Amino acid sequence: MTVVPAALDAQLQRDSGLTHFGYWVLAMLSEDPDRALRMSDLAARANASPSRVSHVVARLEQQGWVRRQRATSDGRGNVAELTDAGYDKVVAAAPGHVAKVRDLVFGGLTEDQVRQLNELCTAVLAHLDPEGTLTTAPPQPGA
């Protein structure tokens, strides 16, 4: 559970100058039709604390890949908006990232193992509540 994110982080930093989480934030923004999200919505989509997202967005702003502004709809909160340069950055980083994910996660698996992995992940996700925490206690070792 820790090896894959670390390997993805290393690949993205080496090839694109992005952290894995920074890439994830850019990707979440790029998937929105307006390429902009309220900071609170971005934190929810990234499954991260508002503080963590704020720090990453500040670093992405320094690079010119994101800009932050007050929400125009109600004047409350901030919106993170992907700049054209940020969109270009995430598009350029995506092929190498996708290739690394495929290699790390699926490269050593048979088709049957991929099916089993899908079933296992589906079962785990079925036990998460909307906040992403387990709804039941996990089995104890030796139980």
C-alpha cells in the first residue's frame, strides 16, 4: 500500500517535476468542465484535508499552473482554477504516469488476477462511508 504511491511520486518528480499529489490536484481540476473547483470540493475529490490541498495549490500557483480566486457565485470561499500552462503540464505528465501505474499495478498480473483485484477493491470500497472510512471494524489478525 505504500510502495506504489512512493514509486508513482518518484516517477512524476523525475519526469515532470510534480509530486503525485500535485499531479492528482491538477488532474481533478482538468476533469472539471470549467477546470475550476471550490477548494473544499477539490479537497473532497482529492480525499485530502483542506489544509493539505491549500498548501499544494499554493505551490502549483507559484509554478503558474493554478490560480486561486474568491468564489464569484457567493463571495465565500476560494476557487482553484487550472491555467492553460497547468492543463498543458498535466496533459504532458499523463502518459508517463499512466504507463507507470499500468506497469506497477497490472504488469505482473494475469487477467484472472486483475479480475480478482477488481473484486477485492470493489468489496473494500463497499465498506467505506462517504468520508472514506471503514463502516465496520476490519478483521483482527488471528481472528
